[in-house]
Amino acid sequence: MTGSLKLPVVFAVIGIFGCFSANVPEADEGRIESCDSTKFNFTAKWTPKVVSIATTYQASLIAVTATSFTNGVICGKAWVQNVPDPIYDDCEDITCDDVITFAKKQIPHLQLSCPIQKGVLVHIPNYEFYIDPLTPLPGGIFKLRVELKNENEEDFVCIQSTIVISDDFDDNF
């Protein structure tokens, strides 16, 4: 997988593999939701809500795959709050191995293999992830949308979120 979709894929994986935090006040939850709740069965939540480098996040995963996936196309879009045109809009080919390799870097104990079958339930309670201090994250409020279609052009996943990223990069050194 090329680096052109790295940021949207990162947020997609965080969303897909960080669902349903337990006992967290909603005001301190970040959320990623499916684009169409009638097609996709997941809601992602993480805490703390504001994304910042050098921070550990608490989450857990529960998701059910909507279709099968061997290969396809991933498209990502990003908007800055209150700006109508996206600041990022790109698509590229992606394989199941790309998805699994990236996901397992984030969650090493993830039990998922290729091809991904329709109806697979993935549940990982009490997942923790960390954003490295060297990860370049621009501060601001962003709307993100990531769509992944399989080889038959069926929607495998479509997620969207408004993500608040702290601009405290200098404060972490």
C-alpha cells in the first residue's frame, strides 16, 4: 500500500478496531460511525476524545463484516471544519493482505485472515493504542470519510467521523 492514504487509513483502522469504550462519559468520547447504518454494523468510540500525540487511548472492538473482501479500492476524503471542499480526496487499489498487515501492526493479537469473509464477527475488549510522539498530526477539527469497496464493487466498509486533533505538538517534548 502506498503512503498516499496513510492518514485516512490510520483513522479508519482506529475506527474499525476501536469500538464501544466502556463506562466513558459521552462528552469525552471520540466517535467514528458507519456512513449508512443500514449496511454496516459498527460504531467506533475512543477516549480521550481529543486526539493527541504521545497519548494512550482506551477502546475495544466489535464489528461484523458486511461483505467478503479479497481486494478492492480504498477512498479517503478529509475536510477542515467549515470548509466545503475536501483538503484530501484520493483512491487507490488495496489488497486484503494490505488491510490485514496494517491492522495487525495496530493490534498484533487480531485474529483475522484473508480472504475476509462476509459476516465475520471481530470482538476485542479493552484495546489500548498509542500515538507515537513522532507521528505528524495537524491540529484542528477534521471531517473524515473512508470507503472500502471489494473486487465486486460492493461496499465492504464506509466510515465517517469528525475528529478533533490537539495542536499541542510542542508541548510533548
